[in-house]
Amino acid sequence: MSGRKVGDVILDVQNITLSFGGVKALTDISFNVREHEVRAIIGPNGAGKSSMLNCINGVYWPQQGSITFRGQTFKHMNSRQVAEMGVARTFQNLALFKGMSVLDNIMSGRNLKMKSGILAQALRWGPAEREELAHREFVEQIIDFLEIQAYRKTPVGRLPYGLQKRVDLGRALAMEPQVLLLDEPMAGMNVEEKQDMSRFVLDVNDEFGTTIVLIEHDMGVVMDISDRVVVLDYGKKIGDGTPDEVRNNDDVIAAYLGVEH
Amino acid sequence: MGFFLETLFGGLMVGMLYSLIAIGFVLIYKASGVFNFAQGAMVLFAALAMARFAEWFPLWFGFQSQVLANILAFIAAMAVMVLVAWLIERLALSRLVNQEGITLLMATLGIAYFLDGVGQTLFGNDIYKIDVGMPKEPLLVLQGSFEGGLLLSQEDLIAALVAAGLVVVLAIFFQKTATGRALRAVADDHQAAQSIGIPLKRIWVIVWSVAGFSALVAGIIWGSKLGVQFSLSLVALKALPVVILGGLTSIPGAIIGGLLIGAGEKLSEIYLGPLLGGGIEIWFAYVLALVFLLVRPQGLFGEKIIDRV
Amino acid sequence: MFYRENGQFKSSYRADQQIFPIAQDRIAIALLLLVAFVVVPLGVSDYWMRAILTPFLILSLAALGLNILVGYCGQISLGTGAFMAVGAYAAYNFHVRIDGMPLIASMLLGGLCATLIGVLFGIPSLRIKGLYLAVATLAAQFFTDWAFLRIQWFTNNSSSGSVSVAGLNVLGMPIESAVQKYIFCLVVVVVFALLAKNLVRSAIGREWMAMRDMDVAAAVIGIRPVYAKLTAFAVSSFIVGVAGALWGFIHLGAWEPAAFSIDRSFQLLFMVIIGGLGSIMGSFFGAAFIVLLPLFLNQLPAWLGFSISTALASHLETMIFGALIVFFLIVEPHGLARLWSTAKEKLRLWPFPH
């Protein structure tokens, strides 16, 4: 549950249909997300959850439908534009920059905010150096927050999975996003790691008011931390409401547990 | 008009020769996802082997027949190419399995240099003849329609037929035999193929041997036409634009691509060349490939390249 | 026990972000520079400076430029020779056509021309990658081969494409003798190496590496793929162009298009791969290796007590060269730079095993 007061609708997804060749990944999906809330997207594997996030992020362009963000409507999103508008995300398969250290990976999330030109960076004089140091300070705060100080110079490829997931989150946080899309942030984690990650997510929502849209399979986590839930199955929406409403929805139960014949 | 047709035919024939080399590229790419920069070096190496064996066998074994020498030399050269394929697989490929594309590409460049060096050390670096009885006199055709008739090279015509024959043989091989099916599976997904029991190593040796075979055929034909010399491996670089046009995964594409490049080169040299100062053959094929890459990167017949997140 | 960081605590981010944070490294570099600037000119023979050190420096610079494109940004280029040629010929034109044009200005302008061509041929990288991009860069290579041979304006109407320069000087100081040439190249290389190192550890460097490692994710965090790729081509071509101008003006004195042929492109690519992709220091290692290897192979038969014909020697060199490339790619794909940093790691613990 978020401690903040939930605001107006900040992100509105309308009638999104997405197909790849003959396969329909998403059919006529509509839902909205309110500012400062924690919105979960759940559903069995292959339901189209990641594809939905990819549409919001501009990685995929849906064939039909539109997305409204802060009052501006788009037929499809442009990744960079989305990032500039304040939407950040983590990836299910950890799209980290394997050749770089933890520090560099998270610093790359600050690139949007860095203004120095190439020449200034090459000479590394005054303003350019100061800017680099200022952003380093900000990133160090994130590193503190995620408790990964000891690993800051390690190449991310060498870290265990759980830590890599934290770096992924750190990189997204570095963008100071208004909306954070988390794609299975707790996948592959044990109980303690999940508790840590849930704590990070809730802290981010609490302290910075960041709206969270999260895909997650662990029902316990979802019911615990989300304000509202969307349920997808085979690319269609089959449930939308508070955790309790969704828990008692027959269609959802059928999709997850099967129906007695 | 007659001149135009002659130039066109000449270009098409040269194009077929490029295709012969390009087929080797496509084979290896189809079956292992490796872009074999060493294909040109393989053509030269095979041609050198053929030329020298055909010269040495009569001396070593004391017989006169040129035909017998050629046959034995062909078998020996083929054996050498299989050995080369096995060595490449054993020493280089199997140890580079999980590396990215650029690493494999560089490795084949290294192999190319190595083959160049070895070939010239073992077989010498003069210009050698290959004589497989290709008719050298040109053919005069269509004397009725055009004054004096059109001059066609018989040698090139035979080369074209051989290339076409090679394509047919390879197509049958890929589609109809169990090994061909295994090769296609490997091209699709190495790990999946391995998990259903396809012996990856053996498959790669087979593929590189087949590519070696096509290199040998190409080498014999080019060598018969030009003489076997070092510049052959540079000519082979021309095969790159051919596969770009035709599509890296398509053998018929290699033929079509070759025809387009060959004809385009010759025609552009004759008609465009004088405007630009001549000698544009050295870059025409590449600039054409560049244009294709911007417009249709997968070539005419290749598979579309999709990036997934 | 000598190479330890114990006691070297950094109390500010600025200190942590130095190029050489470990004191021993700083001392080593200072010594190296001392040797390079002072000891070498005094103690090394003219032959060594002319035939080995100066070409090594210039090729290191070119390898540095190429490394930015291939190693840091992940874009393959087989047309480096072309950009060197553009740098050389453009600088030549500025030098001979404009009276009193300072040498450094000509070279920098030559580099800028190379930048323009580099960006032009970098545009395909926005749509294609990997080996497809490699073929596109080959188009640049062959096109410039032809252009400098046939388009007479570029070469001041020389029919064979060959040109020459003489009487070079900087602010009145002549660049004629072996020592003068060596020092000039050394200064240029040190300056560019510093600038390059600054770039790769700044925001733009991270953008380049992000594009190399995962370009889809890069777009999602707000990096502009077009800007990143084209700046990589631009910066890389600039450096390579200046290196080309140095090669023509300082090392060769007189040159024709064949000096920048596809063999040069392959040679530079090998330097970058053997030296270490994505490493400034690696470019130097790679250049040293490639420059010294033929010398070594040439001397080896003499040391072992037998002689071989020059033709055979050159074939063997090609063979060993190719074999070494494959060997390196198998054993240490990250090149000599990785071997060096692994050695340093071991040195930190020495004499303890772990």
C-alpha cells in the first residue's frame, strides 16, 4: 500500500492491439494508472505483460490503440521521448550494459540530464568536470539506497543475478522518473531478496512519489504492495481493480487455477 | 546494340564466376552463422593445390595423360580441402563457439591470412596454369541478327553452366538429404540442434568441406581463365557485395546477386566510366551493395533480420 | 607487495575519478613519459626513431581512433585506410594550395575533412550492423582508393595519385630530422590520447558503450542512438584522419593511394583486436605488437642460425600473423590490455597467490 495520496490518472492505455506476424500479443487492452499509485500487471506466462510495457516504452509499436501520458496522446511512443517525459523501466532479462561497471551503468541513466558538449567533455575542464561530479554524487545516493557500495567498480557481468537486478533498478532510478515500469523485478530471488526489493520499491514510491507499474508473478508480493491490479490472459484483459476485487474475480481464478469441468 | 549485348553477356558471365565464390559464403553462413572472410583465400588455396598437383603427379608417378593428372589432382585437392575444413573446425571454430559476430569475423580474417601464407609456402607463388580442357576460342552467335555476330566466351558459358549445376546439386542436398536437413537445423539454432542429437562438430566439418568443394570448383574455373595467382583472393572480396544483394542465406540469391553485380559492373564501366574518369569497377559493386543495405538490408532473397529485446 | 593500494584512500569523487588513481600507476606513467620525451631522443639511434618508433606512434593514434569506433561503440569498420587517406590528401591540399598555412592547421583541417566523410559513411550504421556494416565501410575504402587515383584535383593534378611534401615546420621550428619528427608525433599522440581518455570516461563514452552493449536498452534510458553512433564515427574519423596526415607528411614524406589500401585497414583492425577492444592503452599495445612482429620474425632465423629467402620469410610472416590472430581471439578475446590488467591484479597480491 502506498503511503501517498493517489492522484489523477497520469497514464492511460486505450484499446491497444499488438500483433507479430500472425500472432496477437495484445488484444484491445485498456486501463489507466493514477499518479503515485502502485499498479500491478499480472497474468500467466505469455499473457502479454512484457509486451504491454514494451508498448508504453516505445520498444514495440502497437497496430491499434493509443497511449495518453499527462494529457498528451500518442499512437505509438518513441523510446527516447518516453524517457525524456519521465518514464523509466527495468527489464525482465536485465538489459544491463555488460561491458561497464555498476557505477557506469547507473551513471548512464543520468545521460539524459547531462548537458556538456563533446568538446567540453574531451577537455574535461571546469563546467564539464563539475557536472560529472555532481551527477556522480547523485548516483552515489542511489548506490547507498540500494546498498551496493562494495560493487560499484565491478563489471556488472560478474555480479550475481540478484545484485544485477538492483543495478537495473538503480539505472532506472537515476533517470529520476515520474513513472517506473518494473518488469518482474523479483524474478529468481529468494525470500530475503524479495523482501529487500519490495522495500526498495515501496521506499521509492513513498519518498519520491514515483508511480510504479509492476509486472510480478509472486501473488503475495502483488497483493501486499499494490493499490490496483490489472490481469491479462492470452493478450486480453480479464480483471481490473483492487487486489481484493481481483482475488475474488472468477475469470482470474479460472485463468490461474483452471476450472472444474 | 550488338556491343551492348556483348557487354551485357560478358558481365553476366563474370557475374556467374563471382556467384561461384559467393555460394561458398552462403553455405557457411547458412549452416554456422559465420561470415567467412577466408572464402577467397580458400579459393586460391584450392586452385593452387589443383594446379600444382596436376603438375606434380605426372612427374611423381610417371604417366603422361593430362586427363588422369587432372582427375587425380582434383581428388587430392578435394582431400586437402577436407583436411583444411577439419583443421579449421578443430583448432579455431570449436573454441570460438560463444563469441560474438565480430570475433568470428576477425577469426576468419586470420584464417584467410594463414591460408594465404601456407598456400604460398607449400605450393609456391608464381602464376600457375590450370588446364582442364576449357575451350579458349570464343563463340560467334546470332550472326543473322547482328552484323558480325556477337562474341561470347565459351569458357564463361561453361562456367555459368557449372555454377548452375552446382546450385542445383546443393539445393537438392539441402532439401532432400538428412545431412542437409541437419545443416538447416544447425543454421537456425545451434543449441537446439545439439539438444536433439545433431553432432555439431561433424556438421561444421561437412559444411566447411562443402564450401571447400565449391571453392575448388570456383578456383578451377577462375584459375583456368586467369591463371592461378595471388590476386585471386582479392577478386574474391567482390563476392561480398554479391551476397549482400542476393541475401546472405540464399543460394539462388548468390546467383542472382552475382549476375546483377557482374552485369552492373561491366555496363557501368563502359557507359558511366568515361564520365567519371574510368576505373570505376573497383568500387561500383560495393556502392551498389551499400545502396541495397540502406534500402533492403536482407538482400533480395534473404531472411528479414529481427531484433528482439 | 609493491603494487598495493593500501593507504591510498580517496576522500573525494574527483580523486576517485582520476585517470590513474593508484599512485604507483602515476609514477609509472611519469617515468614512461620521461623516457619517451627525454631518454629516447638522446639515446636511441636515428634508424630506430625513423623506422620503428615514429610509425609506431602514428599507427597507435590511428588504432586509437579505430578503437573508439569498434571497441567502445561496437561499430565495425573495414575502411579505416580510407579515412587516413582523406586526412592525408585533404591536409596536403590545404598545405599546398594556401600559402603560409601552418602545418598543424592543415592537419587538423585534414582531420575535419575525414570527419565529414566518416559521418557520411557512418550513416548506414543507423540502419545496419555487424558484417553488413563492414561491407558498407568497404565501399568507403574502395571508393577513396579510386577517387585519389582518378580525380586529379585531389592530388594537384598528379597522374598517379602520388604527392609529396617538404620543408615542414611548426612556428618556425623545422620538422626534418628523425628526432624532430619523433617529438612532433609524440606530442600529438599524447595530446590526443588524453582527449580520447577523457571522452571515453565521460557521458559520451558511456553512450558509446551503451550502444555497443545493448542498443535497445540504450534508447529506453534516453540515449539518442543516432547521436551516439554518428559522434563515434565523427570522433574516430577525426583521429584517424589526423593520423593519416601524420603518416603522409611526417613518416612517408611522399605517398600514393596504395599507402592507405585495404591492407592498412586490416592491419589497424588487427591492432585493435590484439591490443584490446575498448581500451585506450590496448591501442598502443596492439600497434607495438604489429610493428615489432615483422622485425622479430625477420631476425629470428638469423638468431637461430639459418637463413631463408625473403619470399619465404614474407609468406611465413603472413602465416604466423594469421595464426596469431586466431590464437589471440581464442585465448584472450579482450586482447593484450586484458592480459595486462590481469597481470596487474596478480601483481597486487604478489607474493601471495590469492
